[in-house]
Amino acid sequence: MACEVLTTSDGREKAALARRHAATWRAARAAEQPMQVGTAAPPLRPARPAKPDLLDPRDVPRRRPGSPQGRIAILHAVAHIELNAVDLHWDIIARFGHVPMPMGFYDDWVKSADEEAKHFNLICDCLEANGSHYGALPAHAGMWRAAEDTAEDLMGRLAVVPMVLEARGLDVTPGMIDIFRKAGDAQTVAALEVIYAEEVHHVAYGSKWFHFLCGREDRDPVEVFHALVRRYFHGPLKPPFNEEKRAEAGLPPDFYWPLADEAART
């Protein structure tokens, strides 16, 4: 099921399939007939639509958020992030099936993948309401790098994807909500508020299972997190941080502030 999502290229079709498979998983769990978790050979990179063109991050055009074109660019970037997130959450299921984990691990990432598919659809709806669509603008080519770098390291994947990249979403989403509220775009404000609330859970799942693995190996979570972020995350951790929402997600300041201070000194 995970590999089927990963090898589907069209964004809307990928999201629909992700939601159907999540519903199938939930129904089986509710009936106390859980589906077997096997092993798979997921692609190193998921299938993608022909558009958007994927550019080096430095080559993605900058647009002023105060203009309609700038707000469309923000929405397009968010849609791209959400589509990658659908694949990231199914990839962690497919790629690490050989690692013994409780069923709750799969419950959490199936739920996250389902929510990311919902988020992608919500933002695509907002793009279309603003006269655009996903694929109309170029996008960031580096989004999948974290997945490739951590393809053989479950703890590294949890550290970098939910605990760094998705945590960053908690920092920046309130500012995006303000931009669209000032523009009078109630549809986008509502969509971003849904995303903001649910992303807290995704960061929390990352923290929960990261701590679970550290506990199983009797290792210090803060020390391991710092080492893995230095190894796999390409770029500094930059404030401001949404400390309240990060704490709500089980990510206290001693995880990220030392790395931010370290980056500021270099």
C-alpha cells in the first residue's frame, strides 16, 4: 500500500490513494483484524507529476507576500511541502518495515499521511480559488534530500523530518496565517489553521518514536538528536522558534537551541 502511494505520480491521485489506504488501515484496526506489516522495496525517490519544474532552492523565484502573485507563490510552496509529506510518511512505513516497532508506530504514520493528503487537497483548492494550480510555478528540488540521506537510519529520519523540518512548520505557519488574514482570504486562513493544528501531532509522533528508540538502546535523546541533526541536516536551525507549540509536541528547548546557538557562532 505504501509503495503504491509512492509510485503514483499525479498529486491529486496520490492524495486520494493515500486517504483510501489510511481508511482501509483504520477499518482493519477497528475490527481488531490488523493488516500484516511486511517489508517492501520503496523507490529511492517517489513518482512526481511532470510539473512543477524542480529547481535548486537558490533558483526558486522570490515573490513579495503582499501581492496576489506572492500569496499564490506561498500557497504553491505549501502544496509542494504537503505532497512531499504524504510521501515521507508512507516512505517511513515502507522503508523501515524490517525494524521491529509496535503497531502504534504504524497507526501514527498512517494517520499523519492521511492528514498530509488532506492538507495537500485543501491547499490545492485554495490555489484553484485564486486562479492557479499546483504545478503552475517551479518548486524546491531539495525537499526529498532528507529522505534520501536517512534512507538507512530510522532514528535519523525521525530526527530530521518530523523533529526539524515539520517543527519548522510550527514556527512559520502563524505568520502565513496573518498574511492571508490581512488579504481577506478566509478559505486559506481556515486551511492553514487546520494544518497548523495537525502538524503539532506529526512533530509529537516523531518525538515519541525517537524517544522510544533511544530508550530501547539506553541512549540520551538530546545527545543523539544533536549528533543526527549535525550529520543529516544541511543548514542551520534558525530562530525564532515557536517554543509553546514545540513544547506541546514534546520538543523542549534543549533539543534545538544549542544547535541554533552553534550555527550562530559559525
